[in-house]
Amino acid sequence: MPSKSSKTKVVAVLNGKGGVGKTTTAVNLTAVFAEAHQVLLIDADPQGSATWWTQRDNNSLKFQVQSGTSAKELKALRRSSKQELVVVDTPPGLESEILKMVIPVVDYLVLPTPPAPMEIAVLIETVRTLVKPSGVAHRVLLTRVDPRSLREALDAQNTLMELGIPAFHAFVRSYKAHERAALEGQPITQWKGKYSKEAKADYCRVVDEIKRDWES
């Protein structure tokens, strides 16, 4: 992570499709980072899912949440000494003006997707047409992985590797804990219930990989 005197890192969570665990990823990555760093979550999705999730238990959050932003504001945040990290939850839809505005000013892209072949095919096209041309560092994160059957996730990781698309070694398993935490307005780091520790551990592994990328 950057020091207080260096520029703020900006991470965007992006996928052109909805329903892939994008907001869940943005909120929970922010929460894990916030256990050791000053972090701001920006809800740039007009649907406002991250805001809806976090505003109901706002007093217990270890990070700040801000709705909407502009490229100018993001550039200013990168120079801010108040936050070590900014995570941006982007809207679905590859033609979104918000995406075109956000991508050029971020340091890292997390691309969540379920491991189903059709979902992977759509994301591969997104990487080819939108992500790689930007030159921004990125990794695909497999989400909603059935913990009883990991073969599909491993096959998806191998497919991405063969295509030269970087993917996280860690993946996010599908637990009811994620839905219940969201309904109670808490990130998985704070929710207490069945499989909460396992669900949190998945995101901790992802954060560790991001940090290793920054250190390399």
C-alpha cells in the first residue's frame, strides 16, 4: 500500500454485465482493505446498490462511502493524503460514460465473473475490447463459485491463463452469508453467522494478491 505521503491508489470493480457479484466484491474488498488502511468506497453505479447496502449500518463501517464522482474528482482523490485507497463500484454496461471516465484514471481493475462458460466468454470480450487497450493492470476474479464443485472454477482459470488474461488464484465461493450480510447492511468482515469466516477469508486472499501485484 502507498504511504501517507504518496498518491492514493484507485481500484475499480468492473464488469459489463449485472448479476456477477460486482457490488458484493466492491463492498467486501473495501471492508478487508479498511481493516488496515484508510479507504473510501465510491458508488459510481446509478443503481446505487453499494450505497443502499452500506447506509443502513453506517455507524459501524470502518470506511467511508461516497455516491457518484467525476474524472476530475477521481484525479484529485489520487493526490489526496486523506485516503490510502479508493475503491470504485462501476455501473454495468460497457457503453456507460461513467466507465469511459473511470478507467483512464484508475490504477487497477478487478473483473468479477461467475465461472460459467457463457459468463467467461462475455468477460473475455470485455477484456479484449475495453480493458487491455486501456493498459491498466487487471485481474479476473471468479465469483459465485460452488464450494461443492470447484472444477468449473479451475477450468475457467486455465482458460483465462491460456488466453493470456490474468486471473486471481483465489476465488469467491458462493455462500448465503454474502446475501444475508447485504440484507443486514454489513460487509462480510462484520457479519456474524454461518460460513462468515470462510466468506471473509476468500476476500482476504484476493486483497493479498492485489497487494503482491503492487509490490512486484
